[in-house]
Amino acid sequence: MLKGFFNVPTPQNEPVLNYGPRSVERAALKAALDEARSKQTDIPMYIGGKEVRTGNLQELRPPHDHQHLLGKFHYGDASHVAAAIDAALAAKADWEEMPWEHRAAIFLKAADLLAGPYRAKVNAATMLGQSKNAYQAEIDSACELIDFLRFNVFYMTQIYQQQPPISGKGVWNRVEQRPLEGFVFALTPFNFSAIAGNLPSSAAMMGNVVVWKPANTQVYAANVIMQVFQEAGLPDGVINLVYVDGPTAGEVIFNHPDFAGIHFTGSTGVFQNIWKTIGNNIHKYKTYPRIVGETGGKDFVLIHPSADVDVANIALIRGAFEYQGQKCSAASRAYIPKSLWPAIKERMQRDIATFKMGPVEDFENFINAVIDEKSFDKLAKYIDAAKKDKGVEIITGGNYDKSKGWFIEPTVIKVDDPHYVTMCEELFGPVLTVYVYDDKDFDKVVDIVDNTSIYALTGAIIAQDRYAIADMTHRLRNAAGNFYINDKPTGAVVGQQPFGGARGSGTNDKAGSMINLLRWVSPRTIKETFDPPKDYRYPFLQKEI
Ligand SMILES: NC(=O)c1ccc[n+]([C@@H]2O[C@H](COP(=O)([O-])OP(=O)(O)OC[C@H]3O[C@@H](n4cnc5c(N)ncnc54)[C@H](O)[C@@H]3O)[C@@H](O)[C@H]2O)c1
Ligand SMILES: N[C@@H](CCC=O)C(=O)O
């Protein structure tokens, strides 16, 4: 066995390829899209390294083209969740004994596979399965996932290097970072393949074994990510991928004595129910499970009268409409001073009119479909209500069409009431609500921004006046876990802006950071004494002579 203090490669953010006309990457991506569309993929679960097929098949269709069948996946039940836990626990002893540098090597290789031979495949799967355009897929399933893997390996070594600074005379103090006792449950959302890949791999990297359940609407790309982990050399049973209904998975997992932690990203309601269930079952577990959850948002853009209107416009339209507003960080409520409203409105209408909407296979489309019919219907309902409600005006968009795919036009709603429902609730779609305030009321508006929603995920302020920037930065310190000045509230980059929110938006354990990885280990302090005392008496107890 090799012995040494190993350094890992210094991580750099994976460069974002541009997919411009006639570029090599564009040709490779087009070929991968054609290949994926030309066949129907049969997708198994992966339990203990084996492909598991139940014959209970669920269809996968592109959200922008629901008549096309991409493939089917094998749906499981409670018995598959139990089998996945057994497989994880069977793999545990060998995995946690594996020297860390070998764990690191597996995930560094996975990053290289994604950056190279799997890049087009994973991007094509994310584009088709989740209706992301080429750029949005590239920054997610390629770059962000690669960054998560490489930066997490680096942070892992920093965690291992942290040792007590002091060892007294004749003593050596050290700290060992043990994997959790039991298995970790990774429960992942539809909207980011990077998050789907990061939640199981970050816990596994720290020596844990994992049961991973993705959203049904993300299974198509999850399958590719699992193939990458396997090809990178991940031993059987370390990550077990199952497709079951959420409550069924929860019923088995949250009643298991070896349940040691959940790594969740998804909606606030689901997370709160999970937390309650874990609380009710706390006496059943061998340890106190780690509960890590990044959840919903109602992300704001607050525009100060000193703002540059072009900066404000781009922050709004990119922040609100990239990936159809289906980012937890998406700008969904904006506060705009009356003095700037005409200029900003004119720019938004001008630019949104040039957005092309349609399938991802046509690279001219900036806007694609929302994820499924349930989301489409929900968004259509809010838009219909906005058309009827008093004090509410549709500024642009407002149309939708489900004949070919789940298409909702980018929609801007202006409201008279800053507490109108679409200013408060997370809609998770291409709908931006704006409240136009009197410039003299700016001070009150800062409080409204802070108090309007239960969430505190992301927020942006747009201003040139430095006093205003300083004031808003301070007063909105609890309103967002990721706070942007003169930028859109989306697009955090691993290693640069660690991501996560507080209040109703989650436990703020910052995905892709040391803080997050620390949740997947349990430190053991070891004190070794070289010359231990052999007499209980303190020196002062000795008789004076
Ligand atoms: N804060 C963040 O970092 C972040 C990132 C991405 C998405 N999100 C949030 O995720 C949500 C969108 O994703 P989604 O629609 O996939 O979320 P979701 O909550 O519907 O689903 C997340 C996961 O939980 C599972 N699930 C659903 N109901 C369950 C139940 N009752 N018991 C157990 N599991 C259950 C789903 O199958 C899925 O795997 C939005 O609210 C968004 O803001 C947050
Ligand atoms: N980290 C992403 C959002 C993830 C949630 O959907 C961003 O910063 O835009």
C-alpha cells in the first residue's frame, strides 16, 4: 500500500464551451442528440452494481415534444428500496476502509469522463429529458457537475488536514473524520443534473454509502451520470440508484435503524414533511441523522433609483427566464422605482419579443418547455388568474400552448399590491412579477423585500449609489443566502459563490463547499499520551519537608 501525504490537483472551473456555429462541440452535441432521439433507451435501476429491471415501465418524453418517446425506465417499489439499503450496507466496510486518495481518484476520473467522452452524452440527455438549451445544459450537467467533483475532492483533503493546533508536552492530539454510521439517502430534484449527481457523490466521497432517488423527470440524465460513476471505478453498492415513488422510498428509509442522513434538494413542503417524519422516528435510529436540505426560493431583484437601466433589464430577463425560470435562484419578484419603470419596461418588452421559444434541438431557441403537464397547468392557472384579478396587468407574454410541448411564454406581470400571490409564492416557471414603487418610498420597500416571503435563497440589488448598496446589503442580510450586487440572482459557480439559502429555503449547507462535506463525516478526537501519570496525587498534595 502506498504511503504519503498526497496533494490533489488544484481545482479550476471547467471552461464553458460556446457551441457556436461550426464548432467541434456543437457537432458532437448535435450527433449525441440525434443518437439519443433515434432509439428508445431501456433504463434500469442500479442496486449493488447490478442492473435491476422490474418490467413496470414508465415513459420518458422530452417536455418540448411529448409525442416522442425517448425511452422507458424500470419503476421499483418498497422491496427495491430495502434491497438498495442492504447493498449499501454490504458495501460499507470496504468502502470506508478504502484509502481516501483512491476515493478521490474515482471522482476525479468521473470529472474527466464528463469533461471528455461523456460531455455530449450527458448534455444531450439533460437537454432532451429536462428541456434545457445547449448553454443551460453545458453549465449544468457538464461544467457544474465537473466542478462539484473536482472542488469537493480538494475540500475533502482540506478537511482531513484540519488538525488540533496544539498537543501538550508528552501528548499527540489528532482528529479522524469518520464516515457516518449507516447509509445516506440522496433525494434529488428535476431541474439540475449537477445537483442530482452531487448529492450522492459528495456523501460517497467522504466514505459513505448511499441510496439515491432522483426525480422521475430527471431519470434520463441520472442514468448517464450513474454510468459515469461506474466507468470511473465506483465499487458496487456504494451508490445505489432507485426509481420509486417518493413517499414509498420515505416509508422504508425513514424507518430504518441505519438511516444516517439525508442529502435533499427540492421543494420546501417536501423537506418540511421529511424533517417531521425524521423527528417522529428519532428513537428508531442508531445515530442522530444529518438533515441537509436546499429548498425553494422566491428570489428578488430590488432596483434602486440610481440603477443603470440596462444592467437592471438584463438581470431581470436573464434572471427570470433562463431555463424557463425553473431555477431555485430565478428572479421571480422585482421592485422597480417609478422613475425607471418606463425605460426598464421598454427594454424588457423589446428584448423578450426577440426570445425564440421551441425545442432544444433548434439551437436558436432561448426558451424551451417547462418540465411537465402538472407544472404547465399550475402556471397557466396563475396566469389566468392574473388576467382577471384587479390591480394586475400582463406586461408581456401570458400565452401558453401544450399541443406539442409544455410551452409557457415568458410572462411579466405588474401588480399594485406588493403582497399579491405571485409576489409571495414560488411558481417555478417563466413568470416575473413586478411591483413599481414611488421613489420616495424606497426605504419602506427594502422592508417589504425582506418580509414578503418565507424564503431566503437568492436576491439581487441593482444600484450605483454606494450608500444605497451598503444600506441594502446590511438590511437584507437575512433575506438571501446568495446575494448579488449589480448582477442577476442566478448562476452561482462552484468554488466562487457557494450556494444555499436560509429561512424556508433550506439548511444553508452550501453545496460544493467544505461546509457541506463536513455534514457527511463524524469527527473522532484521538489523544495519545506518551508518558501517562502513574500516581493519582497532585504534586501539591505531597507533604512539605
Ligand atoms: N435551494 C436549492 O439549491 C435548490 C436547487 C434546485 C431546486 N430547488 C427546489 O426544488 C424544487 C423543484 O424541484 P422538484 O420539483 O424536483 O422538487 P420536489 O420537492 O417535488 O422533488 C424533489 C425530490 O423529492 C421527491 N419527493 C417528492 N415528494 C416526496 C415525498 N412526499 N416524499 C419523499 N420524496 C418526495 C421527488 O420525487 C424528487 O426526487 C423547487 O422548489 C426549487 O426551488 C432548490
Ligand atoms: N445554483 C443554481 C441554482 C440551483 C437551483 O435550482 C444557480 O445559482 O442558479
